[in-house]
Amino acid sequence: MDILQGNQHANPEDFYKSLKEKLEDHHDFPEDYLFKFIIPTDQAKLTEIYKVFDGIKFTLGNRESKNGKYTACNISAFVLDANQVVTIYQEVAKIEGVILL
């Protein structure tokens, strides 16, 4: 997982701190928030991502790439605050091969 690609922050801690500040500035929580991920096409990876959202109301949409190697995963989840968004991103980031968008 590469959260720092194209990002000016040197480490994940700075990245998540900046993300939280931007979320608080641009969103009016609680609200539905759209999470986007790219993963290698693998049902086990999707299941791992779904487990992160266990207990949260969400809807999802998945789309495989033309060659079927990757899957774009969009999850709209009802979140209470910026901290919850950051926590979800941190948990999904632990899954090998996931790219956060």
C-alpha cells in the first residue's frame, strides 16, 4: 500500500494528521463519506476491506479493470467524524496491495 505516492508528507503520521485537518475543513460530519481503493483482483482482499467496515452502514461498488488484474472498490459509509475516516484508512492501509485514493 502506498499512501505517500505524490504526497509531500515524509511519513504516514504526517499524512494522517494532514488528512484529518482537511476532512474537518471540508466536510460537515456526520455524513456519508466515499472511500476509494484499488486492489489486486482477489475476493479475499475485498473481504478484508469489508471487515474494516463491519458495524458501519455502507454501500459499495466494485469495478474490475479491463484486463481483470485490479479492482476499483468504492465504499460509501456513514461516518461520525474525521477521526473515524482516518481510522478506517489506517485499518485498510494494513491490507497488503491496497492503494488508497
